[in-house]
Amino acid sequence: ETGVTQSPTHLIKTRGQQVTLRCSSQSGHNTVSWYQQALGQGPQFIFQYYREEENGRGNFPPRFSGLQFPNYSSELNVNALELDDSALYLCASSDGTGGPQHFGDGTRLSIL
Amino acid sequence: AQSVTQPDIHITVSEGASLELRCNYSYGATPYLFWYVQSPGQGLQLLLKYFSGDTLVQGIKGFEAEFKRSQSSFNLRKPSVHWSDAAEYFCAVGAMDDYKLSFGAGTTVTVRA
């Protein structure tokens, strides 16, 4: 089975720009979650999508938004980038039946 | 609100020695508990999980963890570490009806020869 894949691997943006990160979930998984991991910290929950609907959100402003597609792949969009948005963004998928989340290798976003 | 505390920021252990990483959680209901490992520049790999049943759970790479409800703990152990176990370890807690995980700040494990 294929695992969770994220693209791009690395990205450099400047303040005020917009960015889109992509995630392909593991085969058979209908739930996708996004996390932000700042340097030296644990991942922080951004939001989760279940069958194309947002299913919960962490303490992140509205400029963080997402989409889930019919094939369960997902996008994370961040508008008006700030320096503090520099982090590793992790995508995780799960099968919606109580199974654990499986993580991709992340996208490293650097804001200059 | 759910939260996780990993009291040890950094642990150094000799190769072949035993390892124990501490995790304390705060959660109002029955928790789902996880341990993940992260190597530099990579994502998180699931080591083991506890949902219910036997409080001693076995995971991959020779790791095990014990759930102690009375102590709100879920400590990770390995009897004999290998140099390849050097990594960042994260404990996480989630709810039974959703999968929004709360992570601890992590423990960095260094293995010396």
C-alpha cells in the first residue's frame, strides 16, 4: 500500500505571500489532518477533513484553510504569510474507524 | 482540554543500555495514546498505540509502553537501545471519537557508543 506523500518537500516564501501544500493520503484512508511543527516543538493540530468536510480545527487563524478532494487528497492553503509560519507542515491520514494516523514526511516552509 | 507533558527534554543513553521515556497526559475521558518517533528531516513514524485492553502494549523496533490510568502516564521503554534509536520521540493523546492528536514537546534521545 502507498503511504502518505506530501509535496513539495521544501518551499521558500516571503512575508505576505500565499502558499499551497499538498497531501496524498494513504490508500483507503478518508480522514486527513494537518499539523504545524515549529522547530524544537511538537506538532500542533491545524485542522482535519473527513469526506471533504472540515471536521475540527485547532487554534489557527482563518488565513489557514484547507480542502479535501473526492479522492481524499488534501491541500493546506496559507494566506498573508508571516515569519512565524516557518515550520514543518505534516499531513496525516487515518481510516476513520479508530485506527492511528499515518504521517507523511512533511513540507518544510521557510518565510523570509 | 487534552494535553501531554514529556518531562525529559533530552536523554543520553549508552548503546545496549535500557531506555525509558516519560509521558504524562491530561484528558477527561478514556484516552487514545500514541508514541511516535521522528528522525531528522523526516515525518513521524508510529511506534505503538493504546486504545483499550491490556495496559502493556508492544510496538515496533522492540519498544513497549505501559498505560497507568492512576498516574495518567504512558511511559515508553526499550530493554536495549541501538545506535539507530537516536531520534526525537513524541507522545500524543487523542479522543476515542476523533483523531485530533495533542502532542508533547518531545524527548531527544542520544545514543553513545
